[in-house]
Amino acid sequence: MDLPGPHPTARAAGPAFPASEAVRAAVALSAPLVAGLALHHPEYGALASLGGLFGALAATAPARRTRLRTVSACLLLGAAGAVLGGLVAGRGWTAFGVLTALALLSGILSARGRAASLAGLMLLLNAVLAAGVPPSTAPWWLPPLLIAGGGLLVLLLCAPTGLPRPRSRRARTGAPEPARPTATGGPTAPALPAGGAVPDRRTGAFLRSPAPWCYGLRLALCVGLAEALVVLMPYERAYWVPVTVVFVLKPDLGSVFSRALLRAAGTAAGLLAAVAVFAAVPRGWPEVPVLMLLGALLPVLSRRGYGFQTAAITPVILLLSDLGNLEGTELAGQLMADSLIGCALALIVGHALWPGARRTARNAPAAGVGLGPARPAGEPIG
């Protein structure tokens, strides 16, 4: 199923510095950590900041109504994923079965549209993280609640400041909008899927289509293999292998091959930045302005491409993860190794050995900007 979206090799439209997105991300990352430090539980603040990070990544739609809808869907499914992952944490092959099933569902949702795709991504990502993090003394329900709280903060920051604009008659009836002039004066037709037909979004017809199941099976296979490695690996934080697979192989986000290469390069750059922060900044309160700066840079770098976005996200996740264990550079080295394993798994199983993947890769686009669907209409999945 072809999903419309901006061409991934092009930079996102809009101002060079998206001020509202930068402020929103900076507040979403730093405010929960401030609360956690003030209450002498920085690890709780880090979990809420992680939820704020995911919410900020979802809150990129230009229309406020769409932002609210997308963040709400991500908030609900992300919290559900965190609950499910927490319930199977440390349960070995039970966790393997549950997370593989969630990967199938997430892949199916990828074909349903941008909001459903992002919500499915958050469902799977939060489940993998909750199932893989080392056990803590906190009750099982607290981490999902904290992550949801961070997402709720983003939702509040996205809330309208005034009355919404009245919907046009075309919007109420579902009629296509007329062509709009571009900055150069030429008309721009509304984006339609390949062939110009409006996709059938009815649930029955959607589930009878082979494309969603193909997406889901591909993602489930690779996430399942990654989770098998988590069960078999002898150290605690091997969950970064399936996390990498989820980001690289989310099938509506662009070419698997280019995303794997860009993720490896972006992770390496982000880890170097994190190691520099570990060497120069003491743990605790001094990290708050660092997270504010990284949050402000996140939407700016995301507009430049997936590799830049990965380089911005990686130090954020590493700094938040380190607040609970203080492993520093040792954690950075392990994360890099797991990222490379995840990239290799996605490339080999999800690209090289997947039927038709190498044939379509010649026409597939480079990795998309941001986390939303990035393929132009009519292009195959790589």
C-alpha cells in the first residue's frame, strides 16, 4: 500500500528554525527531569523525560488539530505498550512472544496512515524498552505512568491557545481541497496515493489487503530475531538491538538500506557527543541545561535528515538512561555495539533476504526526515 509523504531526500518545509517545536521539545525534555531531581528521584524524572521525547517527535504536524490527534494516539498506545512490556519484563521467551506479536500489529498499523503508524511505533518501542530495561524497585505501573506523563506534557504544550478555526464545507464532507498556489505561483494538487484513487480505509477491506500483513510479518520476523538475541545475550542492556531494528525497519519510513547506514553513522556521532558531555558535565542538575539545548536542536536537526535526527536523539537517550545507573562511557560503548548488531540484522534479514527487497531498493528513497511516513506516492518499500 502506497502512502503519500514528502520526498525523503528533501528537507522539511517551513522555517529554518522551528521555534515552537524547539521550545516544546526543550520543555518536554527538561521539565520532568527538574521535577525528578527536586524530588530526589532523578530516575523517575528521566522516564517522564523519555515520554516527553517520544511526544515531541510525534508533535511535528503543521496543523494543530492533527498534532493533537497524533500525540493523543501515541500517548495512549505508548502507555499501553509500556504496561505490556513491564508485565513481561524479565520473562524470557514469554517476552519474546508478546513483543513479536506487538511488532506484527505495529507493522500492520504502518499502512493505516501517519497517525496510526506513529502510534504503532510508540506502542512497540515503549514495550521493547519496558521489557528490556534492568529491573528496579519501583512498582510495575509507575514507569508506564511516568512515560505517559511526559507525553501528556507534550499534549498540553500542543493545546490550542484559542478557538479552533471552523471547518470548511469541503473538510466536513470529505471532498478534496482545490489546488493551492505554491510559492512560485503554480498550482499544487492535493496529495493522492499512486493511481490517484482514494484508499479504502474500511477496516475489513484494509485487513484483506496483503500489504499491511507484509509490513507486519517483515517487522515481526526481525523484531522476533532481535528479541531472541536479547534472551540469549549474557548482559542486561541488549534491548537496544530490537530498539534499533524498530527504528530502521519500520517499513513506511523509507529505504531500509539507507536508514541502517544513516542510523549507524548518526549513532556514532551522537555517542561521541554524549561521551563529551559525560567528561565535561557532572551528573544531576548540570545536565538540565544540556537536555534543554539538545531538545531545542532536535527539531532543527530532524529537518536535515534521518542521520542528523539520530545524532540528536542518541545523546538524549543515553543521558536519560545513565541517570539511573551512572555507567557513563561504558554504557555508550555497549549501545554502539548493540546498534551495529541491530542494523546488521535489519539489513540482512529485513533487506537482503526479504523477498523482493533488493529489487525494489533501486527505486526506493533515502531514509525519511523525522519519524513520519516519508515515501512519495507510488514508490516501493526498500
